[in-house]
Amino acid sequence: MGTLEGKVAVVTGAASGIGLATARRLHSEGATIVAVDIAEAGTLKVADELEGIPVPADVSSPAAWELIARTARGLGGVDIVHLNAGVTTGREDIADLGDDEYRRIMAVNIDGVVFGARAMVPELILRGGGAMVATSSLAGLIAFPGDPIYTLTKHAVVGLVRSLAPRLKEQHITVNAVCPSLVDTPLINGEIRDLIIDSGFPLIGPEAVAEAVYHCVIGEETGKAIVVQAGLEPTAYRFARPPGPRQEGSEGKIPPGWLGDRGEPSPATPA
């Protein structure tokens, strides 16, 4: 019996990379997988491999999330959600960014997470709680000049996760973000991959990120950004509390979590 026996997990971007590795990891613990990906052939393949349910869909579409919710409900409900689907622009120079490129990355990386959370949170509540994990990036915690718009979207994911956590905790739902450095996935094409390897920079296997996702699912911590680096244990990033006004008698009046965690930010390697 696996730790997730009887659980239903929705995984987006499940046809390849981190999503595929996560779907396999959760399935190995007994979870039934609802595999979601825009690549129809890949979605059918992973669902067949894991004896799950394929949902070929565009996560940036609200209608797609209605279909995903109905599919999960047909299995009895959803317990785990991994909002993982994402794309890059590969544009370093903002002046070279095309309108269609911009709309596409915002649709997948932000709308796909927001619409996913909006659709899945009520489903998790119906099950009495559960776990939601979003894939961000180390670029969601630091400045990454190589793709500023990708960096923008991944910062947005971290901000959303941290802001949702206090309210969802009341509903017995944990929500966390995984923030890996460079991962060996199809998002890194052959030429760039070769350059990275030649430079001696270690690529992370998607299985290592999937393991971090699994530990978020079975753990009790919430509102965390989990940094995944090659050769290191996944670690929750420590956000510094920003400077702000202090008035006599104001102690205890600021809602918990509004100013972030105490402590200094941990050093990080660019994504």
C-alpha cells in the first residue's frame, strides 16, 4: 500500500518533463492520475502507462478546467493538484518580445495556475482538504536576465502561493511552490542544453523535482517556496521581512503571513 492509495491527483504538463516525473512518482504511491497536457498524443501515452485518465487540454482555458473538475469528480473527487504546465520565451531583449509570445507565456504560466487554483480549490474543499503544488522556478526568487518575462511569471506563481496559503490552511489545504534550478526537460532545447553541459553547470533530473513535489503533498507545511538544486536537499526559501513603519501599539495587529517569514534570504544560484 502506497502513501497515496485511494487518492486522485491532477497533474498538468503531464506529458513530459517535471509533470511526467511527478505523475509517475505519485502513481508509484498509489494515486490515480488525471493527466492533463495540450499535447494529445503524449497525454494519452502517459495515461495509458499509469492507468490514469487523459485530459488533453489547454490549461489557459477556463472551459478546460471545468472539464478537468468534472473528470476528477467522476473518480470521486480530487485530493492532489500539481499546477505544472509552463513555457518560456527565450527572449533576453525585451524589445524583441512579440505580442503573441507575451500572450502565450502569460496564458500558460499565470492563467493556467490561477484558473487551475480557482477550479480545484472548491474540489479539494469537498474532499475535506488536500494538497496543491505549483511549479515555479529559481527564477521566481531571483533576477534572471536570460528571460525576463519568464521570470515575471514565476515570481507571480510564488506570490500567489504565499498569498493563498493562510486562507487555504483554514480549509485543510496546503499550497506550496517548487522552485528548481535548471532542469533537464524539453524546455531546454538541444543547443542550449549542450552549452549548459559544456559549461559544467549541473542539470537537475525531473525526478528530483518530482520528489520535492511528493514531499510537499505528504507534508504539513504550506506557503513555502521549495528550492531544488543539484546535489542538495530541497530547502524552503527564507524570505526577509521587508522594512516598514512601526508605531507604538501596532504589535500584533498585522495579520500573520502578510509580511513574509522572518530571516534573511538564502543565497541562490541563477536559474
